[in-house]
Amino acid sequence: MIRLPLAAITSACMASLMVVATSASAQTAAAPDAVRIHAADQTFITDATKAVATQRDAARIATSRSTDRDVKAFAERVSNDNAKISDALRAASPRGVDVPKNDPDPAVLASINNLRGADFDKTYIEQVALAGEQKALSAFQAEIASGRDEQLKDAAKKALPTIQEHYAMAQDLAKRKHLTAQ
């Protein structure tokens, strides 16, 4: 049997632990860097997905609760367009970045959920169509102005005309229904 001094065994064990610790530390440090994005881009992902999901879900409610064909037509258009925008945002987001799939604003949905008829239409136009589209416009314009990720900026540029069109449609709808357009 070979006898090694205790100091030699201790040194070998310490060296092995140092190698393992250094390797684990390097892997841990590399992982967050792979998914780290600029704050403006992360804000855009959060704000845009929330605005788009809220508009889409509220539009789905509108198609069943509204009694006005103009409101229903607007809601159907927004729902279809925003489903495509949501998919484009997910596709453009950097790999490894968490993009909420369906994260609507519960307060907005709650504000219309129990309404029907003319009350529903008025609230939907003012709080969802006008105010909601303004939030979406702001999020997409901010990404175009100060975002750093080129794919996200490109997705924002491609979606912006659709969102601008939705906002113009919402303003026109508000005027036709004799509501205050924002």
C-alpha cells in the first residue's frame, strides 16, 4: 500500500475543487450574458406584448358583447392584426429572452368585462381603442427611437403602420359615435 503525506492529498483535493469551482463559475457567468439585452429593448418587449395582448383580448370580448356593427368590425380587425404582431414580436426577440405569450392588463379587461350594449361600446372605444392604441403607439415608437436590438427595432417598424392605422380607425369610430377622440 502506498502512503501519501496528508499535505499532498489535501493539495490534490484543493486543486480539484478549484478547477471545478472555476469551471462552474465560468458557465454561470456566461449564461446571463447570453440573454442580457438593453433596458430599452426589455421595456419594449414587456410594454408591447402587454399592449398587444390587452388589445387582442379586449377585441375578442368586444366581438361578443358589443351590439354595434362598427365596433365589432373594428374589434375583429384589431384582434386579427394583433395576433400577427404578437407572433412577430416573439420571433424577433433575442433567443433566451422571456417574452410573455399572453399578458394582458387585467384592469383594462375588468373595466369592460361586465358591460353590455351602449355602455360597453363607449367604454371599449374610450379605454381600449383610443387609450390602448396610444399605449401601443408609444411603446413601438420608443423602440424605434431608442432600441438597440436590430430585430426588435425592425419588428417595431413593420408593426407601427398597422398600429397607427388602428389608432386612426379608433379616432374615426369615436367621432362617429360622438365620443371624445384623444
